[in-house]
Amino acid sequence: MGLYDRLEQRRTAAAESDPGTPPPSGRAPHSPVPQVNAPQAYLPPVPVEPAAPATQDVVGSERHRPASAVVDPVTAVRRRIQQGLVETLGPQLYEDIGDEEDLAARVRETILSLLAREETPLAGADRMRITQEVTDEILGHGPIEPLLRDDTVSEIMVNGPHRIFVERSGRLTQVQAEFADEAHLRRVIDRIVSRVGRRVDESSPMVDARLPDGSRVNAVVPPIALDGSTLTIRKFSTDPLTVADLIRFGTLTPPVAQLLSACVRGRLDIVVSGGTGSGKTTTLNVLSGFIPPDERVVTVEDAAELQLHQEHVVRLESRPANVEGRGEVSIRDLVRNALRMRPDRIVVGEVRDGGALDMLQAMNTGHDGSLTTVHANTPRDSVARLETMVMMAGMDLPIRAIREQIASAVDLIVQVARLKDGTRRITHVTEVVGMEGDVVTLQDLFVYDHRAGRDEQGRPRGALVSTGLRPRFLEELAAHDVTLPMEFFAQAGGGR
């Protein structure tokens, strides 16, 4: 038997033992063996390497797997360290044992101990990253904690667990940080609001709160928020801005700063007006810094944000209703109660409802020098908004009586605005003169010059300029031994 016959016999035997194996070259099992170039026909096939996983178009492959499903070694170690930390310290993480610095030191020591027992090789930078991320998650606010520490960030906006935006220098940008999932974001929100005795859930899906440093927090959760829970944090500087800072930023000029200081010391009632994010609370905080230190000040706020440095300050904060719908303490309730606390001045963070009537009555009944803010775009609009809020009190007062109350109570309106480039400016310093017929009369003392244009960096060149009008409250200031040089009001400016 020749060589080719023996090969054919072996091939036939293999085909009979495995009927599913197709014969080479697609021939029938018992087809005759070609005698021409036969050795080439029976060369063993070259094994084909399987394609790399990244090129396979199969559901579940690396290319189709969500980014969050691919866990890098550092993330896996971080999760193990975090779990080990909770198991090691346990309830100590949630009990008030010592101050925050002691607890933070204990957490870091435990993390370092757990990292020392970790078998996965890690670089020094990875160890530092894991330590910081676990500390932020356990003691802070998770992935947004570095943003809270960043002094260049003025506002943090979380639009669902995977989209976080920040405001820097008045401009919005998206950052790479993200929460693990919706449950992770909800845990951070619950941690923030529970510290100030508030709650957020399906029955109460919106909440206003604050951080320990006074930063303003707003949270909205499903079903109201359709794309996941939303968290907005307006940061407040650890060191409050001073009048010198506002002058340096161009928010106001030295003459206007001196005028506002004189008005506060001269016990004029001042309303700070502006839109959302225009800097009303910051301006109010700066104005409150001019209050003499020997006066008793009572502050009333929805969420405590003001940072007064006087010795004699009483801070009051409103409270929402509980789960049963009871226990609500409104701004109006606090203003009425503040009148019984022997205040020299009352500072209301913002009036937005019928509490405006109580605020005006306080200004008209011996509590001169009070300060508050309202949402409005112009000084004239702020007067109209005060009228509307007084009518919300349900007292059925005639409109003329309301306007007389406003004209008698409010002495000065400071209008602030946020310009297109994100900078904040005081645009009007307006005196409330009195009544002419049924109209509250206003006169602008200083207005912002929008005609100055912009510099090479796109920043506005404008500044507050005098209208040349002499205010009528100078005599009232003199009664409190406060004087101002007349040249403040003699400058040529953008008069009307």
C-alpha cells in the first residue's frame, strides 16, 4: 500500500469516527483521491488566532461595556479600603466622638493601616488618591468634596449622578468627577440636609439647606427631577468678602463705599435688590459689617448664610413643616418674634412673602437701620415687588396705604446685577424720596456707566458715577453725627 493510500485510509477513518467533520476541500467522504499535486491537498491547515476582544462585535465585549462597568485596580482597592474602614471603625464614623479633626485623623490612620495590608501593588500617587477619596466619601461629600475645597469654584451644579458642572470666574464648565449612581448621590444629599434638620423624599422632593460654612444648598429629587437628583451648591467663602474686596473687584467705588457706610451708621433702612446670583447676600453681608459693634442685631434667614462679626448677634432660621405637616416656622413668624427681642437692628436675609409687611412695620416702629434683600431687576421693580408681597399678607390694605408704608420705611435701595461676563456690579444707589400723588418717588444718586465698553480681557470698564443729585437724607445722617463731603454728589455723571 502506497503512502497516499495510507493517508486516504486514515482520513476516512477519522471522518467515520466524527461524522460532523467535513472532508477537506468540500469533497464527499469516498471521492477518489487526486493524484496530481496530492501532497499539497493534504497539508495540515494553519491555525487561525481568534480576534482580539476589542475588535469583536459581540454584546458584552469590552467595546460595548459601559465605562462604569470596567473597574480599574485602583478603584477596586478603594472599594475594599472603604469597606474595611466601615467594618473597622463602625459606629464611630457616625457618633460625635471628639471633634472633626480627631475623627479625620483616626480615619486616615485606619486607611493607611488597611493600605499597608493590601496586596495589590500601588504607586505613591495612587495611595494618596485612595486615601483622599475614601476620606472624602466617609467624612465629606464624596466626589464633590474636592470642588468644595477649590477656592476658584463659586458654584457646583450636579445634574444627575454622572454630570457635574462648576462655575469659575462666571463661566460654566463640566468636570470629570461623577457619582457612582443615583443611590450614591441621594446618600450625599441626605447627609447634607439631615445636618440642618431637614428632609427630602418623594413626599417632599425639594429642599433648601446649607453647609456648615454657610454655603447655600438646593436639592430636587425624583419624581420632580426627571433625569436624576439635582444638587446645587452656591459656595460661600470661608473668609467673608469685605468692602475692600468689592472695591478691588470693581463691584463698587470708594466714594460709594463711603456713602453706604455712612448710611448704615446713620441708621437708614436699606433694601438690597437684584436678580438670582447677582450677589445680594454678599452685598448685604458687607453692609452689615458697617453696623457699630455696640448694637444688638437679630438676623432672620431661610438658611443661615450671613456672617456677621459683631459681638451681639442673635441668629434665627426658619423651619419647614415636619412629615405630619406641623411645626413650620416661617420668616414672617421670626420677624414678628424678633420685634420682641429688643433688637437695635433687624437683618432679614430675604423677604419673599407676607413677611414684607412685618418688615416694613419694624422699619417704621423704631427699628431704624434695618437691612433686607428682595428679588427685582431695577429699583422701581423692587418697590412694586414689595407692594405685591405686602398684599400677600392678606390684610386687604389699600394700595396707597401700602405705598405710603414703603415710602416711609425704606430710605435707600442698592441695586446689584450680574453682567454677561459673570461679574457682579452695583448698578444703582437710589434714594426713596417720598410720595407724589399715588406714586413712590425715587431718585438715583449713583448709576453704573454701561457706555464705557470693555478692556482687552473683555472685562467691563464701567463704574458707578454720580448723577449730581443731592440726597435728602443728609440731615438724618447729621442727626446721628455722620457727615459726607458734598463733592461726592457734585460730580458730573450719568444723570437722568
